[in-house]
Amino acid sequence: MDNQHASFPRVRFRAASGREVTFEAGMAHGAQGWHVGEVVSVRYQVERPEIAELDGFVALWGPTLVFTLLAVVLVGVGISLWLEFVPGL
């Protein structure tokens, strides 16, 4: 049985205010993504450090890319259906 699975990393960091914050990353990563104790970059609002995310390409642009790809596919399907049913094209 393959032991690889996706997980949502739990991250603990100290905010600029000195407060220790723990959060679970919003994007899953493969089993070989990070290891316990590994140092990672974190992005957060100074006023609300409990709403934090990992500072990386996937965390920052992943949802945008997924929704953009979905929009392109749906527009492509719509155009192909329109071209198929509009007479004279």
C-alpha cells in the first residue's frame, strides 16, 4: 500500500507582537512536503495573526489559477456549444 497522502500542515510561529500563533494551512500538501521542525515562511496581517497562510506560490496563486482554469474550460465549452447550434457559422 502506498503511504503517500495529502495533509494540511499545522504551523506555529511567533507574531511581531510576541504572541505565539498556531494555524493549519488552507492548502493540502503531499506527505513529502515539509517535516516537523522545518522553518517555513508565513504571511499574516499584523492586526490578525491568527489568519495566516504559508508564504508560497501555491498558497498565494493556487486558488486563482484553479478558478481561472475552470473559467477558461467553461467559456470554451460555451463557445463550442454556441458554434454548434448557431446556423450559418
